[in-house]
Amino acid sequence: MTASDTPPVAVIGATGQQGRAVVDALLGADVAVRALVRDPGSSAARALAGRGVELVQADQEDGTSLTQGLADVSALFFMTTFAAPDGTNGEVRRGSTVAEAAARAEVPHVVYSSVGGAERHTGIPHFESKRRVEERLSGLVRATFLRPTFFMDNLLPQLTPGADGTVVVRLPLAPDVPLQMVAVRDIGTAAGRLLTDPGAVDGDAVEIAGDELTLDQVAEGVARAYGRPARYEAVPVEALGDDTDLQAMFRWFATVPSYRADLAATRRLVPDVSDLATWLGRQEGRQQP
């Protein structure tokens, strides 16, 4: 059976970081993909079309366009973000709009990319907002919650060159605190598996990670990957300025254990899941600090 023989999987956010990873995983498994995009004429959307992805114009703020775009799909992947002027309130509103549209379109299964710890009452605003989206989905559709840990991909902006040529890793976290992390590529692979095999995990949620390291160990891994000295420098959480959301997140990271990924379940979903060393080895094409 080929991709053309089965209904497509819908992906909202297919031009973004996670969405692209999901599209890659689905196309790699010969699964037809329908991307719901705000602007089908954008260069990113046209690139998807060039790979055989069906484009449908839809917006997370417009329930009617979402319902129409989700007609006759086999499953849906989406995520939400608080990185907009309306913050976490807007995130909850948009997530609820997608959930309600999926229910109206009778989507058989929804995979929502949430965050590790969403169900554990962390008090972190953008974790709590994702939990509210989870709760809205649970009341309307069959859903699986994919809960990734810290993104390895978010480490790259934290690597800066020191005056002596040393690569310096800086985060507002003590150097000996373990932090679970996962590559965005592997989030996409895990989501792709769940979209095509909803029974791949027990229950309705799975927290995923590919590695668990202290920041000192991260610096050691960076040194090995780049062939240059590297060190970790912890900065005070106040360095985040008036961003109380991120301050709350890094304070939570310091309460061990914070993330509690199911490493065995992760490996069942992503047999070749990347540890940090493997992931760093794939970054050769990116500019080094």
C-alpha cells in the first residue's frame, strides 16, 4: 500500500521546527501528508508542496478553515506556542480552537506535542497552558500527548566563543544538575510513529528524552564534538530579566527530578534516538561558535 491509497495525516505547523520533523518522518514512511498552512504561497510552504505535501490554507485562529482542512484525514499532529503577543492565553485559545475543529471534522486520532511535566502542576506558565490544551483535547477527541523534554537544538544559541578560543556554554542552572533532553528530529520520529500507530505507547501520554546530562557533561561533549576546549558557566536566573516564565522553568529544572522521561518508551518509538554526542555530530554543517 502506498501513500496515495490512504487518507493523509494532517500537520499544523508544518513549516516550523517540530512540524518539519514530523513531515520528514511521515514522508520517510511513505505516508501522505496534508499541511495546514496560513500562506500556501510562502517559500516554506512551496518547498513542502515540492516534496509532494498537499497544502490547505487554514489558521489556528479560524475554526472554520481548520474544520474544512481536517476533513477526511487519518490523524492530526499539532503543537501550540506562547511566543506571541497574547502569550499563554493565546496559546490556550488556539489549542482549543484546533481541538474543537478536530472534533467537528471527526479526526480519528490527534497527537499533540506538549511538554514534559505538563501534568505535574509545575506552575510554569507555558507548561500549564499546554496542560489546559491537553485537557480540552481529552474532552473532545482521541488524543495522545507527546511530552518532549529540553530541546538539544536549543543548546546551540547558548554556545559562545570565549576570549581564549574556548567554547562557553551558559545557562541559568547549576553545573551538576542533570537535565533530560531530546533532539527535535526525534520528536518528529516519535510523533510520526504515534500518528500511524496510536497503540505504540500505553495510555494517552509519553514523555520522551534521548539523553540525561549535567551541564558540565554537556560542555565535555561539546569539547569532544568540536575538538576545542569547552567549559560551562552557570549564570543567575535573574539574567533572564523580566521573563518570569523562563525563570520559573529554570528554577523547576533545579528541582531534581524535573523531567521524568520514559527512556524505554522513547527507544521503542525512536529506535535510533540520538544522545547528545550523536546529535552534536550531525551539526557539522552549522556555523561553530
